[in-house]
Amino acid sequence: MAKCSSANGGHYRAVANCTDPDTGDIVTFVGDWRNNGSWSKSYCQGASRTMSAGIETKVT
């Protein structure tokens, strides 16, 4: 989950990097873009396992 208390006119979203247990491939799942201090949620889906998590930003 990601939340910015002050987006300063930009946008942010949660990012989850996951590992597929069958192939070992890394799959990235992302949350919705937000700019208003609300939560962006991202999670590993299916049988994939969390490798790392973070936040992505962009200027609009």
C-alpha cells in the first residue's frame, strides 16, 4: 500500500514485484494512480510471492 500526504500536484501508486513459484519469473503488479492522499493498493496475485514493494511517482 502507498499513501502520500502531499502529492504536490503529482501522482503516486503502489507497486508489488512478485515471483512466480513455477517459473521463477518476476511479475509486477501496480495499484491505481492517486493524487489526493488516499491509499493505492497493490498485491501479488495467484500463487506468486512478494519479492519487493514500493511506490512509483509521476509528474502531471
